[in-house]
Amino acid sequence: MSKHLRIFLGFAALLVGIVLALPLVPGPGIAFILLGLVLLSDHFTWAKRLLDWAKRKWQSVHPK
């Protein structure tokens, strides 16, 4: 997948996730936000940091 397409899809998934995560809007908003962060984390450090934060939060809620 080309770099530009991956970045575009990452931002698109992030935007869709933010809209779906709004109150009173049904849908899998968090899943789209995480997908966007995964796609963007190879190219942007802020996305990598947010994804790492989300992983730490998930592991603190669901310890092995």
C-alpha cells in the first residue's frame, strides 16, 4: 500500500471514528479510531504515542 494512500485511509478512519464516537451516534467509533491510529502510527509519532497509550489502558483494564 502506498504511503499516501495509507495516510489518507488513516485520517479517514480517524474522522469516521470521531463522528461515530459522538454521543447519540450509534456505531463502532472506538474501533475506527484505533484503526486510524494503527494506519498512521508508522508515519506520525503522535499517532504512535496515542496508540501506545490506548494499549496501556487496555492492559490495565484487562490484565493477563
